[in-house]
Amino acid sequence: MSQTDLSRRQVFKMAGALAAIPVLAVCGSAHAATNAAMRNALKYQDTPNGDKHCASCIQFVPGAKPTDKGGCNAIPGDTEISPNGFCGAWVQKK
Ligand code: SF4
């Protein structure tokens, strides 16, 4: 392997890495994501438990509007948490 071959490989590697960045950025913002493992672990449901629901939970990260789905600090990477949902980690927001 010559020095030139190594340089070409490094250039192609860097170009590939740089090309992937916009795709990941677009995918990250354009697509909803769920964290099935954490949902299952916490027994998440899309419906409230009596008067307990995600919108009244300290862990909830609201969406743009009060009725929009949002995130949850206890379920990382999940953008599909319903404000009317509930799970075993619910804690009353003060
Ligand atoms: S911890 Fe559970 S109840 Fe609280 S916001 Fe997250 S998913 Fe909803």
C-alpha cells in the first residue's frame, strides 16, 4: 500500500462520513421514533390511568401544541409519547 492509496482511502472515508451527516439530521427531525424496550419496561400505554397522564407527569416533554405527542425523560429517544399516555414511572408535576 502506497502513501497515495492510504490518502485516497482516508479521503473516501471522510467523504462518506460527511455525506451521512445531512441524511442523519433529516431522518432525526423528519421521522418519529419510539423506544420499545423502555416502553415495555415501564408498561407505557397510550391511555391515562384515571387522572394520571403524561401531560401531568414531571417527566413529560411537551410537543409544539398541548395535544401534540412529545417526549419523556424516562424514555429516551422516543418522540411519540401521548399527552394522554401513562406508565409506571409517572410522577405528579408540581
Ligand atoms: S414517565 Fe411515563 S407517565 Fe411520565 S411522561 Fe413519561 S411515559 Fe408519561
